[in-house]
Amino acid sequence: MTRDLPPLREVIAAHGLAADKRFGQHFLLDLNLTRKIARLCGDMSDATVFEVGPGPGGLTRALLEEGAGRVVAIEKDARFVAALAEIAAAFDNRLSVVEADALTVDETAIVSEGRRIVASNLPYNVGTALLIKWLEAEPVWWDRLVLMFQKEVAERVVAKVADKSYGRLAILTAARAKPRYAMSLPARAFTPPPKVDSAVVVLDPLPADQRFADIEALSLVTESAFGQRRKTLRKSLAQAAGRAGTSSEALLQATGIDPGARAETIAPQGFMDLARAWRAAKG
Ligand code: SAM
């Protein structure tokens, strides 16, 4: 069911919506592809889907066609509002558009209850910052994230210890969610094509009793450890330890981690233990 909406290329031409690099705009115009992404949301019938950066609305249409109860689209570039209003009218006003910056918007003030899913072909320049914003949210308000990243970033999100992409992003993710690499998309799937390939990652929140709460400490410890990833933890953790008035040796001893090890060999659980020891030392 495509309702009576014109093809996206016509919408873009009619409304003069040439892609603007400042907003990281690369559009998905193939509705088969956007439907595939929308289906990764699972059952959306009783949910509100937050879509960040709807642009001309390819993924937005697919979310509505695939049965989203309601879509709230957050778009920073006001040029798209008229085109999105046509989609809202075609889908019985199940779509509302909020002109805002997704980095600062309070999603729970817009929709305060019910199941909430985030789906987005993310603007590359803010993709990582948005993921971290949602991972850090406490209480966790989202039931699933379905997110398109640059492929290299997607690999960093799902990486396991010792993978070449393993680092801070994988650890922050593992502390809060269960990520799954869902699909790759070549650069040519987008208009205009970006310089690199993309991939969609699906993240489900960990149950409350398995989530690590002290993201500030975890951020600090991983920043220190991976900031100098070629060095041993004894050296690389020295600065973070100093900020808690302790030494890296003391933190490592408290957690039973070899001071001669490098960050990339320590699983997320080890960093959560280090973050707890850091917090205990800081008091
Ligand atoms: N969803 C559309 C698609 O798949 O064709 C467009 C995706 S495009 C990669 C990213 C979109 O995010 C653009 O429409 C851009 O204007 C919007 N955007 C960029 N930064 C944003 C921000 N901070 N908050 C909300 N939207 C933003």
C-alpha cells in the first residue's frame, strides 16, 4: 500500500529539497529498502516511533506503511516540513513533525508513556553523539533503537573484545544494551551517495538489573584507557586514577586486572569493574 503519494524524487523536485551537506543529508529513495529497515522495528502497532531526520520522508512512509501506531519525526531542517505534511495527511495524521535538534530534544516530554522505538537514517556528523545520548538516558525510555550509521561506526558499536573495532563505543553500548548488526547498505543506495558504506544496527535495552548505571565513571575510565591504547593499563589509566585521588595500580589490583595488559584485551565487564573501583576511590 503506497497511498497516493508521489515518488520521492518528484517530492524533492517539487519542494526544492536539494541535499544540504551541513545537515549530513543522504536520502534513501528506494521504498523497498526503507520498508526493510522499518521491519527491523518489530511490531510497531502499539508504539510511538521517533524518527530522527525524516528528510523528504522515505523511511517515514515505510514506518507508517509497516504499521507504526504513531510516528513523531524530529527534523532540524525546516525545508522538509511541507513535504512531510503531505505524508501526515495521507496516513490519517499518524505522523507529527517536530522541528528541533535531536541532540537537545527531550523525547519523554514529547511522548511521556507507552512503547517507544527510535528509527533513523542518522546524520553522520551527529550519529555517535545521539547513540550515546540514548544509551545514557536514565531511566531508559526506549524499547528499541534501529539506527543507520557509517559502516565503520556500526562495526565499532557491535565489536567484541579483541576485534579491531573494539573500543569505547562497544563498551558503552554493552553496558546498556544488546546490539545486533542487521544489514549493510552500499554508498550507492543513497542520494547523493556518501563517501562510505552504511549499516543498520538494532539495539535492545538490557533488563534494568543488568544495566550499568555509572556511565560517567565508565566514560572516564574508557577514555583514559583507549586514549593511549598502545600503552599498558598501568600507564594509560594513570590520569583517570589521579582524578579519583588514587593510582592505576590500586584500581587494577582492586579489579584483578593485569597492569601490563592493554585496553583492547579487556572485556566490557572489566571496564565496568574498573569504573566501580574508580567511583569507590573517588568517594
Ligand atoms: N531519513 C531520510 C532518508 O533516509 O532519506 C534523511 C536521512 S539524512 C542521512 C539525515 C537527516 O537528518 C536530514 O534530513 C537532516 O536534515 C536531519 N538532521 C541533521 N541533523 C539533525 C539534528 N541534529 N536533529 C534532527 N535532524 C537532523
